[in-house]
Amino acid sequence: MLIARAKYDQLASEKDALTAQVLQLQSEIQTLTKDLEQMQSQIPVTDHQLAAELESANTQLSQARQENQGLKDQVDNLSQLNNDLTEANTLLAQG
């Protein structure tokens, strides 16, 4: 029972940390998206250097979105583990 509780507490802590990371990445994605939209409105089609910078920003945004999805998946997995541990704790408490 103590082991299950310790694991539950550890997973809950990890879930909280991952949730904070997801929120931070979402904020960064929003900032990058706004920056990208602003850059897109200012880039002349003929300026190849700025177009390359825009492509780089698009790549960074795509990578940030992938990282965000990975963290969301981890939070979902931890949530499922949390639910499983809660159910196990309930069964242990019942006898």
C-alpha cells in the first residue's frame, strides 16, 4: 500500500511538471505563431533571405508543436496511470 501511494505521489508530481511544460510550450507556440504571422505580413515575396528566415521559423514552430504533442501524450499516459493507481488503491482499501 505504501509503495502504491509513493508511486501515485510520484506520478502525480510528474503529471504536474509535464502539465506545466505543456502550458509553457503552448504559450511559446502562441508567441511563435504571432511572430510568424507578423513576419509573414512584412516579408516581400522577392526577398529570399527573409523567406529563408520564415521557413526556419516555420520549422521551429512545427518542432515546438511536435514537442507539445509529445508532452500532451505523456500527460495523458500519466493521467491513465493515475487512474489505474487510484483504482488499485480503492481495491486495496476494500480489502
